[in-house]
Amino acid sequence: MTEPVIRFSAAVYKVQTLASDNGVRVTLDLPESAIPQMAMLAECKREGIPLLFEAKKDETWTKLDDATEKRAEKRTSRVGRVRA
């Protein structure tokens, strides 16, 4: 039997280092169609289940949904910003 997998397409929204412990936080933008996957991730957070992530370029991804794309156009790069 194979391990369960939570599969979704996403775009990196923000990458930041944490001042408290020098850890790294990555925030992702998921399309509106990924609500079930978001719920599964929330359940893993609630249960304290650690996950192994592997990312690869999604060749089928053509465009974010309109709302996500508009948010992406408005923001500036936040890579390397330290959380206060």
C-alpha cells in the first residue's frame, strides 16, 4: 500500500527567515481549486504531523486563478526579509 499524498500546484508567495530561531518560512499561493488540499494541510498542522516536501516545475500550470494573479502583481519581493 502506498503512502497518502497531498498533491497540488502552487506558486511561492514569500520566503523569509525567522528572527526568533533563524528558521525559514515559505508561504505558498494555491489556486481556489485547492481547497481540499488546504484542508488536508490544516489537519496535518492541527495533528502535528510532519510532512516531507518535494517540489518540481509544473509543466501543466498555465496561469494562477485571476484573484491570485492580481495579488501577485501588486506585491513586491519579500525574499530575505526578517520577521520582527
